Amino acid sequence: AEWNKTAVVVKSFTDIDSSDAHEDDRKLLLLEFWREISIMSNLNHRNFIQYHGVALHPPAIVMEYARGGNLHQYLKSINKKAISRRRQRQRSMRATTTTTTT
């Protein structure tokens, strides 16, 4: 989607309006929703996702679109690479140890 010629994404909080959610859960989700808006609306730095607006019904936050996937996916991919490098070093250490002891 676009807003003022800027690519944006809408983060929706559908659980807040869900009829399945318990009232206490809805209150906590609504509190988290407003807390996130409060934090994002006060951040203005090139390294942070920019907040552009909010919708109340259904609850949603409009923010800058970040190319390259979400942070969770990025961190997961880095972790996989780190594990792979660690395993390669362990194999290399085993091969070196085997070669030097025989």
C-alpha cells in the first residue's frame, strides 16, 4: 500500500475486536496497542521504522514498509548462519585433531 507516495504496511490488532477473546485479554491487547503507538510516534530516526498513523476500528498501525522481511525472519536467518559456521568450525577442529593424533 502507499501513503503520501511512501510504501507502507498496516499492522492489524484483530484479536482486540475478536468475540473469542476474554475481556481481560482484550484490555491487555488494547493497552499494548496504545503503548506501541506511543513509542513509535515518538521515534524519529533513519534506523527505525517510521510510524505514519493509526486506525481505531479495526485497530491498526500504519507504518513504513521495510524491504527484506520482518525482524523475526532476519534474526532467525542470522541464527541459522551462525549455527552453520559453528558446526563447520567444530568439524574442522575434529578433522585437525584426528589428523594430528594419528
